[in-house]
Amino acid sequence: MRVFINAIPGVYRNAQYSLSEEGFKELGVETILYFSGEELAGIRREDILVATKRTVTKRLEDLGAEHEILTHPEELLPYMGPNERLVDASTITPDDLPAFIRPDKGVRFTSVAARGMVDLRLNGIKGNVWLGDIEHFMSTWRCFVRYGKVISIDVCEGDPKILPDFALIHEAGAKWTSAPAGGALDFGVTEDGRTVLFTTRDGWCLDPCGMDARGYALLLAARWAQMIGEEDELAAIR
């Protein structure tokens, strides 16, 4: 296993790229920085690719890898907003809005806070979608899960002094039975102090927020191996 990272020395697109290089180097895994697609000619199935979401998606599709997870697994619905519900986008009426709309598994569009029917048309919203309340979060937190274990909880946005209910987050992470080998749960702290789960995240092309480099690399390796149906060479490392 090697790791191909779309960067040139000292120039990285974001923290995901630089942190993955640091983490895999710490774990003794060979990292290769590449700039153009032609430099991927020698990439092998088991080699991890760290690049834009579009590039990685194309790579996974070429490999025939399953790379989608449940956005609203049944076991986690109790941790989400009370009005989360699955509907066919064609049945949405003005009475259902405003609402935050997220795609279900297999449906592709960017989640959006829709305040009118025009927002559905402008954002190409169709198929099965999840409707929920539009929440105003004072801070958001990412719970990283690897092989069913919570390995890190880090602030992503907002005021880091506004803390979530960490016990609730750990509880949700433990109950995420449909979790991929590497993934994350995003929580927000509302204005009235509630800790609400608002989305699940797959482990590939995942913003590390404040996660440590070693743990982030282990999470990427776990998810990549699972997607391509190969053994995770780093699985035994904790």
C-alpha cells in the first residue's frame, strides 16, 4: 500500500492533504506527491488516493468500489432533530418549508436550507430526501469513528467554548452499527443548548477538522480497504 497525494512539496489544497501525508509518514507508509493525472499511471488498487472528491469518486467508480453510506441510519434517528422524515421530493409543498433538505443514499445534490419551492428547482433536488428543521448551531463538532470506536471528537465551526454533550456523542458513536470502517458523525449545539446530530460522513475525502495526523491516516486506510475489498494493513494499530 502506498498513498498518492495531489500536491507538490509545500503546496497543499487543504488540511486533508498535508495531514494525510504527515500521518502516513508517521505510520511508515510510503507517500507520493503528484501534480497531474499522468503521474498516477503506476497506481495500484490498494494504493490510497488523496485528491479532490471528484477525482477520488472517479477512481472508486473505476475500481467498482462501493462508496456510499446511509445518511440517516435508523439507529441514529433518535439523535437527530425531532422532525427528520424521509419523503419523495416531488411531494414537497410550500407548507413543508422552510426546511433543511439532505439527500438519501444514492441521491446526489448538496444539502440545502430551502425556504421556498424555487430552492428545490435551483438545487436540482429530486428523489428520496430527508426533511428536517433548520437549526442554528452555535458550534459544530465532528465525531470520528473507526471500526466502531469513537477515536476523536473535534470542533469544526463556531465557538469552541460552546461544548456539546460529549456523553451523548459517545453514545451515538457506539450505536452507529451501520458505520463504515472509517467515518464521522457531525453534531451541532443549538441556541437552546441541545446537541443534535445533523449528518453522517464517509471516511474518504473527509475534512479532518482538528483531528491528529496519525488517527486521520488510520481512518483513511480503514475506509479505503473496506471500499475496495482488501485487507487493511494498518487495522491492528490503535
